[in-house]
Amino acid sequence: MPALSVLIVTYDHGDEIDACLDGALSQAGIDLDVEVVVADNASSDDTAARVAARAADGVRLLAMGSNRGFAAAVNAAFAASSGEHVLILNPDCVMDAGCAGALCDHLRAHANVALAAALLRDSDGAPQLHARRDAGLGGALWAFTATGRRIDARLRGGQAIAARRYEDLWAGGPPREPVAVFCPAAACLMAARRDLSPAPFDERFPLFFNDGDLCARLHAAGRGVEIVPAATAVHGYGTSVQRAQQADPARMRAEWVASLRRYAARHWPPPQRVALPALLLADAAIGALLCLAGREDPREVRGTLGGLGLPGGPPPLLTPLGHRRRRC
């Protein structure tokens, strides 16, 4: 049985997947056996062919048949793998030498830590603020509504966004020692298989908040989540989401709003989760007025309406409306 299973989900990543695979395969060493499983969400480019061509290197292709989202594909790759430790790796992320070994060592040395994340940087070498603090209703006002973001930026110097992004931890440069956070981006994230069983993610969060939901559940169980500076990688930060956003921004916004509501229903106190739709609706109303003045993108307003299940908005990208209504 391999010591480490690297799980990668792809969707039209033909221009990035080979570098990602090279970085993953290079983690293997005398004391670390590595298997790589790639779950492809029905890419329309040559991604699947490129992955299949790496079979001789020990890379396995898992064809999903259709795009069911990130969470479902990770879970499928998890079920098809067998490593004692599991590393969830984005296809736009390239691990530096020794990255996986450092994460594995940290988990073995700290039994209270369930998730260990690499320290990420942008392709130009700039430190990447890839962790997020949890947000209740107050945080949602400043971070999750266009109105709140404008007020925070203009009148408060962006304090809310800075706090949510842990900018204080990066004030003097990237952290040099392991640091506890609420939720790092699931771009290069390792856990022991037993801590992710029976599956890493709840598939009711196809694209958004699946990592936040996992971290919230682990924190509630008294487990830790830490960034490990000894493990480093280059990350493109959400190239798949960016492509989908450009293709259909209204439905992506609807998917995001629907996922936020599901997250709130599970993790927020009842008064906050009940008030969330009203907050989002008020933001959409203000956005509609700004649209009339040409100062707001109407697609974001329509997407918010769709995520709330209201007339005038498109359905979420991946979540059927009926399923969402039953769950929320």
C-alpha cells in the first residue's frame, strides 16, 4: 500500500496538468511511496489524453463521464486510492521538492492536527494569501455582499477583507513556523486517510464551501488545521473556477449563493442563517439600483436571485433547485 495518494481533479487543464504531475511524482522517495489518481470531469480539451499518456509513470486516470463538480470528483479519486495519507492537489498547483514529505512529517508529529496545508505562492513568486477565517452573518455583510465590500473598502480601509484573509499573519512576510488557521485553500492539502473517511467532501457543496465545511467539521471535533511553511508550492489559484466564471457568471454566482446558504444552515446559529437570505436580497436590491446607473454588473444581481430561488435569476450551475430547497 502506498504511503501517499495524490488526488487531482481536472477540467480542461491540458496546459497545466503535466507540470502538476511532474511535481507530484517528484515527491516519491526512499521513505515515501506515491500514487497519483486524476479524476477528470469530462474535459473538452486534451487533458484526459495527457493524463492517460502518463500511465507508465504510475498515474491513473479516472474518467468521471460528466462534470459533477470538484467535491464529487475528489471523493471518487479518494475511493479509488489506497494511501495511508491523502494529498488533495489542484491541477494548477506545482509542489516544490520535499513538499509532500514535510506535510506528512508534520501530521505524524502532531496527532492533534487533521489537515496540513502547504505554503503557497503565485507564479511570479509573490506570497499567496490562501487561508480564510470563518465568517458568520457579520462577516458575510463585509465579505460576501457587493455593498459591504464597497463600504469596507471606502470607509474602513478594507479591514474586514484583510482580517478574513489573515493578512496579519503575512504582514512581515510569509509565516516561518506552522500556523493554525480556520480554512486554507484546498490546493495542496494533506490528511491521514482515517481523518477523511468515508469521503473528504460533502457533495452538496459541488464547487464552493466544500473545504470550509470540512474544516468546520474538523474544528468542531477538536482537530487542528495548520499551514506548514516547510512545504511550499506554486499555485495558479482557481483557474477552473475562473474559466467557468467567464463562461456563465450569473449561474456561478447562483451556485455560490446556494452553497453559502447550505453552509450557513449547517454551521451558523439559527438567527444568523435565517437572516442570511434577507441580507443577500437587500444586497441584490441595492445592486439592481446601481445597475440602472450603470455601476453594477446585472449578472451578479441575477445570480444572487437565482441562488435564493427567486424569479429573475438563473439556476445554480451544478445544484438542482429542488435538491437545494430540500436541503436548505
